[in-house]
Amino acid sequence: MIEPVKRLNIGDKIVNQIKDLFFAGELKVGDRLPPERELMDLLQVSRTSLREALKVLESMGLVERSQKGTFIASNFNNSYAESLVYQFYLSDAEWEDIFEARWVIEKELTFLAASRATAEDLMTIMQTIVDMEEAIEEFNQVKYVDSNIMFHERIAAASRNVVMIDMYHSISKLVLQVQEVLGTHKEVFLVRSVMQDSLVYHWQIMEALNSQDAQKASLLMEKHIQSVQVYFKKA
């Protein structure tokens, strides 16, 4: 059904203009918006309308406000992950859907990393595995978890695909938040046998990355994440 077109209020117009400037590249992450008085003059709006619009932009995660001024935010991932969590609550999605989304994204990032990773990238990825080995020997749980996270982070970074990296960060945060919601404890990663199994996969993925075997690296990452999913089912 065709419905009457609604007129936007002034606040909506301000929000849309700031968003358009951002997506057009006129405003970039970290840029400071003009002071309130100057913005009011540029937009020819009242202080009330401007402040309402800035509150909306802030709730969207597009801007950050402090005593130093209003800036284009750098932490979009946090806001995006939170919005995904709300969608998870309101939809019929199961936690398995979240894990599935993660391995689909991460296996593609690994595929790209296999052909794009530099020698320096490979060294930093390998170092995380070495750190994991040391953590297992010491049974240093904090070091193990940190190194494990860094392994996946560095592979994502090596893909050089900015959009997919942002998607990866968002879905990773969503996975952690969903685990908390469902009461799935991170201790599942801290069982020595689970740590050893994860380490084996990491070394195999590392070998495929070194060989620039994108297909093999991608498949191994997929199997690795699916194996983690199995542990959570048992937890």
C-alpha cells in the first residue's frame, strides 16, 4: 500500500545531513564538529533542535560528546554489536545462528589473509601461537585467552578488508555477549584438553597461511570454530 510521505522534522534533517557528510567522506573518524553556536548558524536551527539531533547521533554511535566537543566516533563496533544483541533478543535467532555467522565471516577473512598476509603479519600471528603454547605449559589461563583472541584478530587484520574486519569485530563482541546472556562460561576455553585441541588447529592454520593455501586455511578455520561450537553445546 502506498502511504502519504511524512515530512521530516528539523532534528531528523540535521541527523540525515551529518550522516550524509560522513558517508560521503566529508566527515571522518575523529573529526571534531564545529562548536554548538557555529553549527546552529550553519544549519540555521535552534539550540533545542541541534541538541536533540546530537543526542540521536550519539545513541546511534556516530558521534561522541565530551567537554572537548563533539567528535565523529571511532567505536562504531560497540554500538553495532549492541544493536545486534537487541536484534537477537527480539528475533527467533538461536545462539547457533550467531556462531554460524561468525565462522562464515572468519573463514573468508582467513581465505583472504592466506594470499595477502605479509611476512610481518605471519610473524605476529605465529607469535600468538607460541604464546598460547607457553600459556598451556604454565596453565596461565589469562595469557591463553588473550593470545587466542589475538590470533584471530591478527588473521582478520591480515585480510586487509576493512568492511569485513569491522563485521568480524562486531560479531565477535556479539558472540561474547550472547555467551554471557546464555550463561555459557568462558571456562570452557580453559580446560586443558580444549586448549590443546585449539592449539593444534592454530598450528595447522598457520601452516596453511605460510603456504598461501587459502582454501585449506579457510577450511581449517571453519572446522576450528565449529569445534568450539561443539564445546559450548556441551557446556
